[in-house]
Amino acid sequence: MENSIIRAEFPLLSKNLIYFDAAATSLKPESVIDKEAEYNKALGVNTARGTGLYSFNITNEIEKIRDKTAKYIGCSNNNQIIFTANTTDSINLVAQSYVKKICSKDSNIVISNLEHHSNYVPWVELCKKLDIECRIVDIDKINNNIDNETVITAVTGMSNLTGFRPDLKGIIRKCREYKSKIIVDAAQLLAHSTIDISKLDIDFLCFSAHKMYGPFGLGFLYGKEELLKEFIPYKYGGNMVSYIGKDGIIHYKDIPHKLESGTQNPSAIHAFGSTLTFLEKYDLASQELFILELDKYLNEGLKNIGDITIYSTQGSITSFNINGVHPHDASGFFDNKNIILRTGNLCASPFFINKEESGVIRVSLGFYNTKEEIDILLETIREIKEFFL
């Protein structure tokens, strides 16, 4: 499909922006923007609160989108999909409501040094609180550090810094060998690849709508049903309560609602249905091949310029440094050309421990990017080199 047709779906591109920051948040197609606005303009009522037909219909639609989300990742039971605020919220839910209660004094938690802070800080802090070992290891050595006392292994599905995709099947096999649970941060992965839970023995999968052309303020937790039933909520409030008896005992609803305290984000959930329709319309597999071609073109251009250190494997994300130029010094040049990208440690500080660099320049690609935009980026990099070097 012509890239111009896809670009026409994204209104922000009409402002003459070159957007290379999909890993932070993808742009939103007009159909998703309109759907979220529709909720507030034409619907507007809260879900799961009223007995009237209007509220009932909205609640029913929200549950249909839960079902559609489950099917999108190959899950046959929509009760295994928990609505959260974002990926961070999903990971903290697993840490505080489940892992915390299954740890003993001899337990350890294994995480890689390529994790986003969202899949790093919750585990480090939990280990501190419980006074147990936190094993932070190179991603290629993660299997060597899982043992009989590992309660959970936390790993990215795709690094937000390098685009690296670990061998999830191999890590899962090692977890099963030692009976460790596994949680996968799929925030980056699901923007570029589909995943079939029915073919992967993953315990927990976390992702965000806004990373995959969807609205802000909506995340998801997939969990195995038998594990979700063991969760003890760590946030309490309305909607999760079935009833409170005369004896004062609180009786909670079944999953998923037991783990969805308070008002959810119905306008975002409403819009996410259109997000899934958008992804199906443009065939994620075909778009991934297109993005890989763009990334290859970008990497070849960077190598031709020279004096550039590239940290990424081939994918939708290229992180690099212009040798002798701090990333933040370069950022102003990109800004002057209306090029939006990301500089700094990218919420992936562990990667930079014991390295001279403290940050990088990251280009993360989406459906809407073009070779012409990459040419402008490469020319800007040449100008930066000429100015500083």
C-alpha cells in the first residue's frame, strides 16, 4: 500500500513535522482521535455504574473491546485481560499483587540490563523491600542466572533503546525448567509485531495503547487465569467490590474486575477498538517489512557519513552517537528542522552503567515515515558534524 495513503491518516503530519519518536509514543490516526472524541461528545456516561440502558450499552461495548484485545494477542479468554493505565501500571500490579506474596527469604528476581525503567525499578524496589536478591544481568546471560529460587524473570520483548528482541522462547524454556514465572514488557514489540499467547507459555504480558497507534492513558495486563486468581489487589476502590456484608466483610468480584479498582478510562478503551481496526487494516507484518527497509536505509546512511557509533541491531529503532558531540548538543539542530526524535538515556539507565556514554540519539520509526524524511535527517547530521567538528 502506498505510504502516502497511510500518512494521510495522521493529522499531525500536516504540520510539516518529521516524527521519529514512535518508541516514546506513536502518532495517532484520525480514526482513533475521532473515536475518543466521540465518546466524550456523544456518549459520555460512566461504565459499570448505572442500571440504565445507556450505561449498559457502553459497558457492553467496553467488554467487547476487551474481547477484541484478547483475540488480538491470541488469548481465548477475555477475563485474562486487565485494563490498566499503562505498561508501568501493569508491571507494578504483577509485582505488588502477586510476586510480593510468593517470595521467601531465599528468593531472587532476574532482570536484564536492557530493561526500560518501567520493568526495572519496580523489581529493584521490591527486592529492597523484601531484602531478597535482584540479579541484573546482560540480556544474553539471562538464562545462566535463572535457578530454583528465581520467582520471576522480567524481560523486554523489544528494547526501547536498541530495538533488540531477545529469544523469548529460549528464556521461557529456561523459566519452565526452574519453575520461574516470566513477565514480558511488550510495549515496543506490539507496535511492530503480533504475538500469539496460545503459542508462547508466557505468564504475564504488559503493553500500552499509546505505543501502538492508540490513545494515551490505557494499558493492558495479560495473565494466566490461575495466576490472576491468586492476585491480592494492592489498590482498592469502587467497581472491584461485589458487595459488603452486614458483618463488614468485603466480597470482591471475579477477575478481571477484581483488579480494576476505580473508574477506568472508557474514552480510551472506546478508541482502542479503532486502533485494532487500524492495525488490521494495514497488515502489521507488511508494515514491519517496510519499516525494516527504512531502518536499513538509515543505518547505511549513518555508516556513509562516518564517525558515528551505532548501538542498535536492525529493527525499527536506531540509537547512535555522533562521535565527539553530546546528544543534547545535537538536539537543537534537529529541532530547528522540525525533526522530533529522542536524546538522553531513554529511561534505560542500566545500559549505560560502566560505559563512557551517558545517552544516545534515538530514531524510532513508524508506519508513516519515508526515505525522504531520513534524507533530511542525514543531511542535518552532516551539518551537526560540520558545526562541532
